[in-house]
Amino acid sequence: MIFIHNFTPGKINPGLNDPQDNVMYKNMVPDPDTEIPLVIQSPGGHTGLHYSFNTVTGIKGMSEQEAKKVLDKIKNELEVEEYTYDHWYQQDGDLCLFDNSITQHRRLGETKNRLCLRYQYDFSNIQKEAWIPYKQEPYISLYKEKIKTIIDPLPNKNEFKLPQ
């Protein structure tokens, strides 16, 4: 199942200012109607569901009405306490690190004055092979192509393990 993702201003982190909202936008949905398979592989090699309640807007090959029924069912099944990691920000300077590629999570507590710094980490130095999140074509090939265009202009591009 392939989900269609779109960015909606203010939906990912309600109350953030525009620059903070854009940090989330550029990392989560870089292009309109981004296609992402529901089942992916985390950098640690775990297979799981990649489902973002805030960016999923449809399902490839389904009408809007059909997709809404399926998405509502998935949301009702997934959005339960036993499947969700909660992080409570306790004080200024709290730092939370985790792999959110297949982790259903939410932040709790006051976030009105929160400063969001998002850091994408390359796992090349701790893995034998380059990370490829997708298990199906054409997404494997599209990912390989996209990651090479991102890494190629970097002065330290030889430090990255690129997918072959």
C-alpha cells in the first residue's frame, strides 16, 4: 500500500512559527504528493509501518472516499496507547533522540515556546551497507537516485555509503 503525503502548514506542530514549521516541512514532505510505502525498513533493519497522521492525505490508486475509509480504520487501530511512545518535555534543554522512521510517537507537555531543531543523521558509519528504507520498486530506485543527488555536491561525499 502506497500512501500519498502532503504538508499542511500548522498541522505537524500547531503553534510553531513559520521558520519552525518549515524545518518540519522540508524534512517530512519535501515534495507535494510524495509517495511513501506504508511498510518500510528502519535504519536499524526493523520492518515496520511508516504512518504519519499529520501528512497522509490519500492512498495511491484509491478514490478520496475509499482512501478516507481505509485511513480512518488504520488511524483508529494505530492511535492507541499501547502502540505510542510518549515523550514529556520536562524543562528547557531537554533532548530527545530516537529513530522516528517507524516509531509512533507524540510529544506531551507545554510546547508553546519550544524550539525545534531537527537533525537528520546518516547511519553509514555504523552500518555495513547503505541504508535503503524501501523494500519495493520503484521506490528503491527513486531513493537511490534522490540520495545521490543530495550527497554528490557535498565536499565530504566519500564519507557516505551510497546505495549501489
